[in-house]
Amino acid sequence: MPWPSAETLLDLLRTIASAAANWWIQSTLLIAAGLVVGTMCRKRGSAVQSVVYRTALAAVLAAPLVTWGLHGVGFSGWSIEMPAAWSLAETSTIAQVVAIDSTRPVDPPANGADVPGSIESFELTSRNVPSNPFDDEARVDPSSTGTPDVASETPAPASSSRAAPDPSAPTPSDGAPVFNIHLFGKVATAASAAWLLVGTALITRIAMAWRRLGRIRRGAAQAEPSVQSACRNLAARLSVAPPPVLRSPYLPSPCLAGLCRPVVLLPETAGEMPVHDVLAHELAHLMRGDCYWNLVRRLASAVLFFQPLMWVLSRRIEATAEEVCDDFVVHLGGDRCNYAYRLCDIAELSLAPFSPAGVGMVSLRSMLARRVTRIMDTSRSLSTRVGGAVLALVISGGLLGAFAAGLVGLSEAASATIAADSDHIENPGTSLEESLITEDQQRSGDDSKVATPTQSVEETPVDDLLVEDRDVSTQPVSYSGRVETPQGEPIAGAKIWLAVTSHDENQEGLLRELGTTDEQGRFEVVLDAVTTQDIRKRQEIRRPFNYYLTQLVATAEGRGLDWMPLDVFEDNPTPSAKRDTLQARIDQSLGDGCFASRTLKLRPESRPVRGRLVDLEGHRLPNVTVLVESLRQPDIPRLLKAFEMSWKREMNEAFSVTSFGPGLLARSELQKLIPPVTTDEKGEFELRGIADDQLVELLFDADRVEARPLNVLGREMETVSLPHIENYPSGAQDVFVGRDFTYAVGPSVPVEGIVTDYDTGKPVAGVLVYVERLFKEGSVNPERLRLDTHHMRAVTDEQGRFRITGMPPGEGHVVEFIPPRSEPYFPAWQDVSLSLKDGEAKRIEIQLKRGIWIEGRVTDKQSGEPFLATVDYMALRKNPHSLDKLGLEQAWVEKRYETDSDGRYRVLGLPGPGVLLVTPQVSGYPLAAGAETIDGYDASGGIIPTTPFPLRLKFSDWRLLNQIDPAADAISSTCDLALDADVSIPGRVVGPDGKPITDLYILGQTDGDEWWRPRHTDYVRATNRFEVYGYDGKGPRQLFFKNQDETLVGQYRLEGDAPEEIVVTLQPSVRVKGRLIENETNLPATRYFLHSETCSLFNEKYPPEKFRIHWLLTDDEGRFEIKGLMAGVAYKMNALNERNSADDRNRFMIDLTAAKPGDVIELGDVTVTDSKGELKN
């Protein structure tokens, strides 16, 4: 078969380029219209937007077909004439072909031009031919004596500037056309080739991704029967055929894959997201046919890769599909907050693999922020389906748009042209390319040299609407620091990890390796904007100290690990009160300068932990899993002193003095950094990664082995036992061993059962089942009470089944059942008694009662602004629908339901009278406002008759109480809650010299605040300005002040009308020293807990005020030094021993009515008191 001619190839490439340009114009019009209409339909919901964007894509794909169809029936529309790709031009007649005899001398011409050895043929188009091309080069000097020998074939001399003609070469005849490629032909050739090559490469990439996904699918295993059953149930609700559910170790997140035979692919591990939510999301994709549209949009993007609007449309189609499926999850019962958090944990902080991202339905990180914002927005309606009228309107618009775009075409000018018209002849110096450009400019009216190429449009990573909300994370954030030994030597090659603790107790957090240290022990890491934003949101929501939930961890071979909060290492931090608080806490716990040094210190691991497990009869225990539950870096001297003196309180001090908040690494992250090990056939194991003098809490997991924690200290030591509960010194013990030990483990009885719905009897999935305590108070052996039991847990499967191991035989164990927050079930608890005679397992059943959702908004009454808060619910005892009336045991989980950023909340309640309890995360609101409006409120004791127990307001921090009474047949209820700060009074504090005093503690800013916050530097005010909140205009309100080092103190009593400003002048404090003596033994009262119960002010008409000074402990000799006391005041003191039991005979008074500011008073031995607490030295 002969090869196609150059003309044929050029025409083909020109046709391809024309089609591409035609399609580009059509797609620009259609996609722009679709994007505008989709944006205008934003308030109609994502389902409507999805239909609009899909219709726009379909119109783009159909437009070329419409164009060809219209052309075929004779229609013509608006068109642009395109330049020709090539042309044929007539040649000029060559007058003569002359060969000069080189043997004859040739004189130069008179005009000085070189005489060629020969004259070669010129093939010139008419526009390039000068008026007389041979005037100079072909003229022979008239003075020459020789005549040209036409027949001569004498070669030209070597010095000739021109090559001799090939006599065998064909010479164009006069008037024969010559083939020329125009500039447009060259451009069309390059563009067409590039389109074909790039498009083919992108389509090949999609095919390879499809092949990889097929491999993953073929290698996946069937999911558990409970997951398959849940999939069938949800598929029935969505009216789709249930697809198989498979698990694969090669996927970090779920996805839907396949066209004809779709499957749901899940990660091999359980993952972060509840199975119900995962399946609901993926089945919604299946119902919508998203796999087909996903493939179509990716193929369209590959073919129209040069169309930037196509990439935008593709991203919009993907985003709206995910948003609609998110709404299906919420519609089918998913909890908004939990689902949003799980998206951050799974979809955001891990990268999706290429294969699912290429051909399956899996959400990528760039749209995460918008999805989370939508999910948390309870003000909008869910958008899952489109009405028939709207669908018909959108499709009609798409058909009309495709028809209109089909009328836009590009006419193809004839390529082969004979250019003989003398009007086209250009000046001799004009090149072919310049001539064509000039022609194009004249034809288009453009005065520029060349046209500007189309600029590529960079794909926007996030929706534009979210940019304005990302004030702290619009840019990546860099962190740096240093890893060194305790002696200050740098550690090279240490690994740096990011550890993010999960908000939910039953969910794992995240652990990601970020990099390693250099030769100087330094590291620098950068977290992208989306990850940073997610971390910031975790810190802002749920708890006031969430900046401890994100840690930077360092590990190195042969050393233990160290960690500090991520914010410590930020390179260019924004100053804030939270950061100042963090710095103060870390420096107070670890030493001055630790925060600023940004240094992690890795202690050496001299030896690994080696243990040997036996049962109570001394038999070896093989195949027992050993797990790390917690890791501490205690104050070793204090801990050893606690071991020596058997002081449990001193042990707690050894832990807390080096702790800077709830910043212990979570068990899920620790068990990845220090993986579990299993005992061998001898019952022995070896665990690495525990540094010298670090304290690790180990758990033992096997079917018949008690899961009692064991504390291992990274040094050699004898076994020590301390009371688990101080009130039961002979009861349960906390055991401490060195890093080489033998430990006898008691037996256990597995507990299994089922959780069902009280009304329907159907199983309830996703319920957290855990051991709340062992040997509860009131049981046969209450002294054996243990509270460190939450590690014994399980989660019910789709059939409501669970199994817990590790519980010892005995009576009075408490098991709690906490349903997911998204489900309207009340938590419950049940007593469980176990015996070795129970067989393979003890079987129990529990029923959970459904409630109704109570929704509303929490705002400030004066400003109307929302704020973060928790909302709790308790039924009043008189409520006929309360759970105790049904004989059910309700577990109380405080502060479980929180508001979103707009103040909206949803809390589980009951029909009938109940109480909503609001705790804001901002200060300034009085305690227990509204309590007097609650039925049955006892003002004398501050008690409200609620169930499952009476509500005592004395020790609570609820700021608003609101009674509600939903109807008996209500399925939901609404109640907006407004907190009122009442009158706020400004104030300022000055010292004895009248100058402002900063770094203050203030007691009494809100009504009912009785306690200083020991060691809580976050309660220190950095300014001398303050406000008193919620003053009722009557009083009295007693205020106390002291500076951080307790050298200056002051007080202010507020009564009657509120002043415009409060001015408080501090005075030097009084220090009191003494030694407390036990009356019964006449020995020093060591490690007694001292605090003030009340204080009497200088004016006797005032009753004693409840006033808690900064508490302290007596030392080993019973001595104490109390700072921050005020001259003129009498303090009633109380002393508590190690068992936290008060001894009336050890109450005493510190009477400073005659003292002067700045005095230091030595009490001596406090030996004898009477029942009134009067001091006798």
C-alpha cells in the first residue's frame, strides 16, 4: 500500500486542528454557560448543580456530532475562515543554464559581483521572485573573449561559491507548480501531533489505572458477613442492587469501583469511619451512576486537555457528586460532626492511591474543606434528589445549548492554490513566513506582530468560597527544631512524626512520618494548608486545650521517644493568648526555656524491657499479646521517694510535675511507634523503644488472661505496689516493676453479648462497649475497686454483637454501652458478675432506648452572636417517659453534644419535662442561671430532682439551665438558648505604688467561683484590666486578687449598685510557716493536703467566705509554707491525709487579723486543736 502523500497528511492534520479549534470554541461557550447556571443554582442544592454540570458535559461531547449532523442536512452557521496549510505556486521560466569553462579566465563583472562557476536553477514562488533575478549573478562580462560552451560538463573550480548542478536532476519546466507549506500548516501539524500524543498518553494513563484497580479488586478479600448484611440493608433503602463488599490492604480509604459489576472496596483495617457511613456514601455513588460519569469526565478531560474550563467543570462534577453523597449519609442517619471528623482523618491526612483516584469514586484532599463546611452546616436542607420538572428544564436547556453550539463552525479554505497574481509579489527581502503573517494581520485587522498564545489556567485546589474562611492556613506552615541527647549532643537520622489524637475515644488518631534530622540534629518540615487547617479546627473545636492533641514526636534507634505539642515548633507563629499559655505550662513543667529551645531530648535505651508472664500457679503463658497503653517521663526522684514511702499522692505528683496538659500520646499512636509483641512458648517477650527512666504502662491481651495494667520503669528495681485507690490501702494495687521482671497474671472470663433496640428488638451497631470499673462500690469486694479499665472494650457489629476479654472473675463489674452520637439512643450500663464456671464466655444482653432529637441554637442574649458550647440533657424525676420508669439503667455522659461554629446543637432527650444544661467555652456567664425556674429546684442545697441522679449544682460549671417539655408524641423538638452575662463591670489592679500589676489571678469574676487554679497558668491574666461578669446589681460579690508569684494580694467586696469602674490596690502578702503534727501518733503529718475552707474578712458583719487558697502538701517532716495570705483575714484550714479523709482534730485557724502586710509568721508545731479549729501552739 503506497504511503499517503504530504498533501494528504497535511490536509488530515489540518482537519484535526480545525476540529479541535471548533470543539474548543463550542466547549468554551457550553461550559461557561453551565458553570454560570450551576453557580446561580447554588442555593437549590448540590443535586441540582450536579445535574447542571453533567448536562453541560453531555452537551460538550454532543456538540461536534450536532455540527456534523447540521452540515450533513445543509445547515450552516457562523464560521471563521482558516488559513491554508499549503499551496502550489507556478515557477518562473529559467532563461538559461550556463556552465562556465573553468580553464578560461573570467574577469569579474563591472559591478564587482562574484562570477559563479555555474548557475543553478532557482525554484521560487512568484511572490519571492525579484523582477529580474539574474541581473547580477547571470550576466557575463562583455569583455570576455570566450563564449560559453553550453555542452561543456567541466566541473566548477573548488573555490566556486556554488555547487555544480546535477545534470541528472530534473529541471522544472516552465509554468510547473511548486509545493509550499505555509506557517499555519506547520502550526497545525505540530498542534495536531501534540493533541494526538498528549491525548493518547492521558487515555493510556486512565487505562493503566483501570488495570491496576482491576488487580486490586481481584486480590481483595470478602468483607465480614456483618458488613455485607449492612450493605444489603442500605442498598434496599436506596433501591439499588447490593454490590459485593471487599477489603484490600492496598487502599487507605474506601471507594466504589466498576461499571458493569461494581464493588465497594474497603481498607483491610476497620479504618476511621463507621461502616454505615462508608456504605451509605458509596451506595449513593452507585445509585447516581457516578462511576460512569467519573469515567466520562476523565476521558473528556484527557481529550480536551487544552481546554482549561473542562478541568474546572470536571472538578465541579466530582465535588457536587461527593456533596450529594455526603447528604445521603446524613439523610440515612449519619452524625454530621462524626462524619466530618472522619473525613479529615481518612480523606485528608492520607493520600488516595492513583488507581482508585483515576477510575473509581474516591474523594481527594482538594475538596475536603468545602465538604466539611457543608456537612457541619445544619442551616441548609439536604440535597439528594432533583424534581422531575427541574430535571426536564435542565435537559431541555442542554439540548438547546448543544444545538446552538453546533451552529458554530470553521470553514476550511482550499489548501492547494496557484499563486500567480502579480499583486501577491512581495519585496525581495520579504520572507515567506513574514509574508504569511502580514497577510493574516491584514485579513484579521490585527496590528500586532503575532497573536498571543492562549494562557493555561491553573486548576484551583479548593472552592473559592472557602478561601476567605482560611485565615490561619491559606499557606503551608513550616516547623523546625532540634533533636539531641540529654547531654545536648545532636542526634542525626532521628525520625520526626506527626501524631494527631482522635477526638473520639473509640477511634484511632493519625501518625505520619515527616522526615529525619540532619547531621546537626535539626529538622524542618512543612505541613500543607489543608492539613494545617484541619489541625487548627481540631484545636478550636471540642475542648479548650486541644493544642495538646497534636504532637511532634522524635524516635531514634537505641533510644526512647520524646514529644511536645506541634505548636512549639512553628517557625513564624502568630502571637496569641493560647500560645502564651502553652509556653507557660511547658516551661513550668519541663524547665525554663524548654519551649523556646524547640528541642526534643531522646534518652538512651540501655536495655530493652524483658518480661516473663506466668499464671497464678506459675505456669508459663505463651501467645499473650503485650501492648503499650501509655508512656510517661516522670520526675524520677519524686517517684522513687513515693516508692520508698508508699505515697500514692507523691506518685501522682511525680507524674503531674512533668506533664504539661492532657498531652500523653494516645494508645493508637503509641502502639504504632512501639509495636505490640507476643510472648513465646516460654511466656517471655522483649520490648524495645522504652528509654531509661521512662515509665510505660503495659497491657496483656489473650482470651483468658486478665488485662490489668502493669507499670514498667526503664531501670533496674524491685517490684513495688501502691494502692490503686488511696481510701483502700489494702485493696487493689498498682504494680511497678523494673525492665527485667516476672509477672503473675490472673485469669479472666470473656464477656459477649448483643445490644438491641428496646422498642423493636433490632440489633444496634457501632455501640462502644467498655468496662467502666471493676468491683464497684457496694459490691462484695469494694476494696478491690479499679478504675483504669477503659482499655477493655469492643464495638458492636451490624448484628449488635460484641466480645470483651480481660475482665477478672468477681462481682460488681460495670459495663457501659455508648451508642454513636449520630444515633438517637441513650447510653446504658449493666452490672456484670463473672465466675470461672461461666464456661467459654459470659453472655449478657442490653437494650437501648431511643430518644428524640432536641435542636436549637446557643447565642449571647445581648449580641445575638453564637459561640462554642456543650449542651446536656437530663429528664426530671417526674417525667413519665424517663428511663428509670421502664426499669432501664441510664449511663451519664457529660458534655457529649457540642455546638457548631454557628451555635447550633443537637442533643438527645425525651418527651416530657427535662432540663437542658449549657456550658459555654467562653467565660463571663454566671453559674446555674435559670435554676430557679426548674420544677422542684431546692435552692438551699442547689439540687434539681433529675434522673438518673439528682443534679447538684454546687460542683458543676453549667451556666444556663432551661426546662423543656416536649409533647408525648413528639419525634423531635426545638429550643433556642440565650445566655445573658447581665451587667459587666470593668476594673483594674494597681500595686502599692499605684502602678499597674499584671500576671494576675482573680477569683470571683463570675458568681460562684470559689477556687484558685493551682498550676493552671492559663488562668493568669497578662494585663491589669479585668471585668466582673453577671453582677445582678445587689450582691454581695467577693473578689480576691493575687499576682502569679503570690507576693501581692488584695480583695474587693461588691454590693449594691454597680460602680463605673473597680480599682483594686494590692498589698504585700503574708507568708505563714509551720509544722503539722498528727494528734494520735504525735508524729509529723507528712504529705498532708492543706487548703482553706473559708476565710473571715476584717469586717465582722460579713459572713465567712468560701475561699480556696492555692493548695499545698506538707513535706516529709510535716512542714508547710503558705503564701498569698492577706493581713487582717482569718483562714479556717483543713488537712487531709493520704486517704483523702479529713481529721476534725487537724483543722486549725490561721488568724491574721493582727498581722501586717509583708509579715512572715512562724506557727511552729500545730499540735492540738479543738472541734472549732482554734489554733494552740
